[in-house]
Amino acid sequence: MERRDFLRRSTLLTGLVASGGWPASRLLATQGGAGATLEPLQRRAELANARAFPGVLLHFLLRSAETGGTFALFEGRGVPGMEPPPHTHTREDETIAVHDGRFWFRIGDVELEAGPGDVVFMPRLIEHEFKVLTDEMRVSVLISPGAFGEFFWQISHPVESLEIPPPSTAPPSPEELRRQGELLASYGLLPAGATVGDAG
């Protein structure tokens, strides 16, 4: 970049920050400040980044720490029976891009069906749920901010193949329910019927 062009852009950015039109953090990122600590990355779904829990195979493409906490991104393949009960996120928004399969979603009072090519945005503080309507599905999931992506890492385990494990048929034990409840609460996730004031 020529020096004259650099000075022109720097003056413009400084003016935007001073007027409140641009956050100072963005100025730092463009000029090699805080944002410069992040590394460029390229990932694809493969065995090295795969983990699983009953009914779901996940590929952790970008974890929260790798994006400075701004988002987490993973790909998921799953089968009916893997769906979580209705719940509310209090700290993050969730976006699902459907690649294969069909879904039914309920987001607050809105019900919809989604298939390949559809993107569904589920804002925080609105209770939601979904059902898989086909024998198998494949999605990309974006969580923003990204901290809740670590929940899926904590409940999953490494795998030796890319087969989707079968969903669990046995009910969880009281101890498993207690541990899961504590983990969900630590991420500010609320079960069906709870209000935002119940979040820890």
C-alpha cells in the first residue's frame, strides 16, 4: 500500500472512531492490534477433528479460542433420536445451515420446515427445538459468541471412524442428569419453561 493511501485510510478510520461510527477494537484489528493475534486457518471435515455422542458425529471446524471468542463453527451429521429437548440460550445466537435432510423447527411461536439450502437463525432468549424428519441429516452450526461450542466438545468423545453412532435408548441415570444439568447451567442454557431470570 502506498504511503499516501495508507495515511488517507488511517485518517478516515480515526475520524470514524472519534465520531463513534466505528468501534476502536475494529480499528486495532485493521492496523495490527488485538485482532492480529488470530491466525488464518483452513479446515475441512475429517477424522482428525471428529468427535461424537449418541446419534451425532461432529467435526469441530473452528473452536471459540481460534476466533477470539467471536464464534464457533462445526459440522454435524445425525439421525432421528438425537434431538435435545426444548431449551433457551441466554448468551449466544445459533445458526443452522442445512446441507442434507429435512427438519421441523419451533422457535418461540414460529414453526417451520427446512431442507437442503435453507439457513435457520435462532436468536438467544427465545426457546427453540427441532426434529429430524429424515433418516439422516448433515448441517453446519454457527454459534456466536463461540463459548457454547465447547459444550459440545465436553459431551463428545474422539472417534476412530466417521460412522454416526446410534442414538441412546437407555434413560440417563440420576447422576448423569445431575452432571448434565450443572454443565448446561454453567453455559446459561435454560430448560423448557424456565425464564431468563433463572439463568445463573
